[in-house]
Amino acid sequence: MERPAWAPQGIDISVPSVSRIYDYYLGGSHNFEVDREAARKAMEFMPGLPKIMQANRAFMRRAVRYAVQEGVTQFLDIGSGIPTFGNVHEVAQAADPEARVVYVDHDPVAVAHSRAVLDGNDRAAVVTADLRKPREVLAAPEVGELLDLDRPVALLLVAVLHFVEDADDPQSAVAELRDALAPGSLLIVTHAAYEGIPVPAARAAGTVDVYKNIRNPLIMRSREEIARFFEGYEMVEPGLVQMPDWRPESAPADEDPYAFSGCAGVGRKA
């Protein structure tokens, strides 16, 4: 398999990556055939997976604009993936040119491509770190240089928590990040769940098995389990809902049924 020029040396391009599969769903070009093959297998069970990813991105953009409207202009996006059009820094800086964004990911392709996209943008940076090690995230030089943690920050955990197994204690990791933020900060989350998926759970489980087989387990949590990530934060109206129902800009009834898969919400630290 020929290594594309944009692929960092040292990565195994024969192993699928969650970030690159997500990029494929969104119509991106930074993915390999092994990623596309895994994505196509997952779509055999849930053909609307790209619609779910598009709904994730649409929610993220609405949430970022909401944050800026509320005066929060610092963003920490963990599990940010491969940047595509309309990413956090583009949305935030279009709303406020002074907005500052730090992306965090542990996928070398995501980090390398993010650096290329952000070249020349002195108000945005990318960090190689893992959500499961929050102290390393918070101690990253780029976080200290760009973000003032004594002021409100919008922490984005969009489509990432469902790739952290319970054995890795995502609740504690999120709690450590929540506690490090100043009052007025926002927590922005989307999470996969069987709730809302327009196919029987047994069929959707086929997609879960695909991710398990590529050693990136997809953890489908209940609404109650997802709500626990917001402990200590007050939910912003309309609460923890399906993605198209969070402050929609168009009629949710016009959305593809797959867009309603999973949960999304924003919480504010008092």
C-alpha cells in the first residue's frame, strides 16, 4: 500500500482509525482504503451513519456559536479529529476574530493535518494528547499559551466519549477537566446511544461489532449515563436531547431519521 504524502511516517496505514473513518463519513480525503472498508462494513448495518456524523457537526457549530453569543471565546476541543470545513476555529473566529481554540487528539494523522490547516493562525493550535489523561491535556504548553483557565472555556467532547471504555473511567477524566474550568464555562457533548436510532437495536449492534473488531470499541450508553458527564453543571435549555432538537436553525422534522441517533447537550458551570 502506497503511503500518501500527507500521512506521517511511523503510522500503520493497514490499521483502521476512528478519526479517518469519521473523515470518510464526512466526505473527507484523509483516509485510507482500510478505513473506507471498515466504514462500508459499519454502513451495511446502519446506512445512515454519514447523516449521524453530519448531525454531530451541525450541532457542534450551533453550540460554538451559542458559546460566543454567551461571551465564551476560548475553546478546548478534545478528540477533535481531522479538520473539515466548518471546524471549531472557523466557526468561533467567524463569530469573534479574537476567539482562541486548542484542538486535542491522539491520532497522528489528525494532528498532522490540523497543524497544516492551522498554519499561520496564531489563535489556534493542536496538541497530541489523550482524553484519558486529562492532566497531560491541561499541562500542554499550547493550552497554557492560548487559553486562560481562570476565564470561562468551552470544553468540547463531541463524538469522542463513546470511544472510551468504562474500564478507562471516562467519568473521572471528564470530572477532572470540568473541575479545572472557571465558573461560566461550558461543556459541549455528543454521545452515541441506541436511543433514536431508526433501526432495531440488534441491527445497530452490528455496527458496534465492526468497531469492536477494529479494536476501537463503540460504547453505547443510556441517556442517564450520558447525563452523568454533566455533574456539577447546569444543563442549558433544551437539555440533553437528540442532536437536531438542540436549538435548531431549521425544522427538526426535515432532518433525516438517522440524525436523531444519540444525545447532545450543553452544560454551564455555576
